Amino acid sequence: MGDIGNDFMVDNESKLQRLRQLVSGFNGMGAGVAFVDNGGCIIEANPTFITMTGLDRDSVVGHAFGDVLGNPDLARSILPIMRNEGKSVEGVVGRENGRPDSWIRVLLGASVVVEGESLTPIILEDRAEERRLRLAQAESETREGRVFEALQDGWIETDMEGRIQRANKAVLDMLGYGEAELKRMTFWDITPPEYHDRERRLIEEQILKKGQSGIYEKEYVTRDGRRIPIELSVHLTTDDSGEVCGMWGLVRDMSEQQSVQA
């Protein structure tokens, strides 16, 4: 397989020139492109493609693209599709190629005919930064989750209709509900009826206008029907575009303090 590309270059100089014209069209776009024959051998590649593989030109041109990308299984899965003209697929392959945290997306373009031979463009897009950001976000969310669960006070999140979206362990223990069960409820369900009018006024006059409520007192109803006194502060939640999408509240069980005062 390693000599096929060299034979092609020697015996098909006009094809090679045409391929180089096609390949050069991708220069400046930040994408690597190579053209492969129906056997999966790389016939020509632009400098970006070669750089992204972490190899030199002689180790790329004339070699099977699955070997070049360090993923022969990818080649075996794509080769049958390559022979179906016009078919495009997309996949992701990670490869250690001398750079830390390398992650490349592989796109298979529709076949083109160059002087009677069907060739398929393989396009590489570097996704290392995208992956780094995704991993950093996941790590941040993991840290946030740990803090969320470690809070001694309760934390509860709802949408604007009051449907409970999330609650930490302190809230679950306080109310006696399991997480799945509580998520089927609203904050109206856990608030005694006599507080509802006051709660609506507070949402309209403070939370929606100021973004938060300040600390106030009310009661929650537990799963077994008991009422417990709480302190609560509620804040608006916004999405990435700045639109209001819900509320979150910090909840403190005041039962012990009230017992001491009594």
C-alpha cells in the first residue's frame, strides 16, 4: 500500500496536477484535505492535513488513510461508503500526534472524478479547543455538583411555572422526598395554601422587578404532611441569551432555631 501513491504520481502527472489544484482550494480555510482512491490510499494532501496528522509528507501520501489517522477501524467502516458516490459521512477520531489533547473531526466528502478515476476527499477539522472547552465545562459542572450537594442549606431550582427542576440533598432530606418524586411537583405543592397569594405578589413585585426577593419566612409541607418553618431567598435564573428562564432559592430549615427560642 505504501508505494501506490508514488506510482500514481509518476504515471499520472496530469491527474496529480489537477488534484493539487483541487487541494489548493482548501488552503487558507484551516481545514486539512486529502484525496483517496477507492482502496483508501491517500493520493494527495494539503499541508494542513499533513500537519494535523503529526507526520511528514512521505508518511502520508501513498499510505492508507486509516493508518495515517491512527484508526484502521475507521477506514474499514468508511471504505464501503466511499464507493457509493455522493455519500457524505462524519466521524470523530482522537490521535496522539505529538500535540497534547489532539482531537480531530473527520468528514468524508462526495466523490469527484478526476480524469476518469473516482476519488474521495477526506477533510480534517481540528476540534482540540472545542474538546478542551467541553472537558473544562464538564469538570466545572462536576465541581459545581459537589458544592451543590455539600451545601448545608437547601438549594431548589424551578421554572417560571414553579415546576421543580433540581434540588440538593439538604432539600430532599428536609422534605422527605426522593429526587424523582420531587421533580414531579411544583413549589406550590410544597407551600401551604395560605401562603400562595403572598408568594404570587412577591414574585410579581420583587423577584420579577428586582431579580431577587431578599430573605423571607414561610413554611414548607413535608412528604408526611408536617409543616416546617423555613427562611428563603429567591433569585431569577437567566439563560445564555439573558432571557429569564426560572428561579432558584436558598432554603434554611428554621425548626431547630424556633425550638430553642421556644
